[in-house]
Amino acid sequence: MVDASGNPVAGVKVSGYTERATTDVQGYYLLKRIPTGSITIVAEAAGYPKHSKLANLTPGDHNSVDFVLRVNQDIQPPVTKYRLVPLTETINGKLYIVGFTFRLQATDEANGSGVKITQYRYNGGEWMTYNGPVKFYANDVKLVEYYSTDVAGNTEKMNKMDFVKGIFEGAGSY
């Protein structure tokens, strides 16, 4: 495992099949008990984008999968936009909005490292990983905050939706 200048990179997390290893000061790693055949080897290190290679491993201990890690050029944070879909209920023949389905869509710049995680919280509670639409009811939710982080570690400024004050700060809707 070397960088673009040919210098060894220590501390790179390498995985393949179900095995994991970390490179030593010379940039070497050893994955044991890997079956033969086509397998994806992944290398991850701070300051570098995630690298992966498809390797065709043959029987024996002479297989070698080398990586040249290039410095991450992604310096822009991702952008997260929201969508609110009203939740309605009919009471005595009248249609009322009782809440909304909250959706988020995060994107990273072209040729960026990709979105790693999107998190949200409401009413100042615990941060949660966004995995899909969330239903919020009007009486329960006063404030929603959210942001995304890309694989390179760039974190966007927190987006804020204050329903009491009617203030929406951030990237807007999609």
C-alpha cells in the first residue's frame, strides 16, 4: 500500500471476504483464509477515498493485491434537501393536515467521494441515522435538524426547520 509518491502508507484498513487486516509501517498487509476466485479487496484510510479492487485469487500464498492511494480531492460537503408530504385525516367530513412524511435526499458533488451518512433529530433529541421516510405529527414536532457527511469526512452545515417560528434554514426542498 503506497501513496501517489510511492511512500508506504501505514494504518490502512484492508478487508476481503470476511477477513480484515491493517497495513504495517512498510505498507504491507496479510489477509488469511481467503477463498480462491474472484473477490473484492477494500482499502480505507483517513485522508484518502475508499479504494476497492476486484482480484482473481489463485491457490497458494503468492497472491498480491497492491493499491496506490491518492489524496482525497473532495473538499466540498454534501447537500441535503428535504421533502414534506402532508399526512391527512378526515374528521366529520373535513380534511385536516395532522403531520407530514419527512424525506431527505443527500447528494455529493460530481466526482465527490459520495455520501456516507445522513443524520437527523427532532426537538433537540438524539441524532438518528436517516434510512428512509419518517412520519412526524404536528403536535409532537416543533424543530427538525439534519445534515450529511461524505466519505471524505466533509460535513455540511446543519439544516434547520423550526415549525414554531416558521424558519427553514438550509439547502431547501427537492
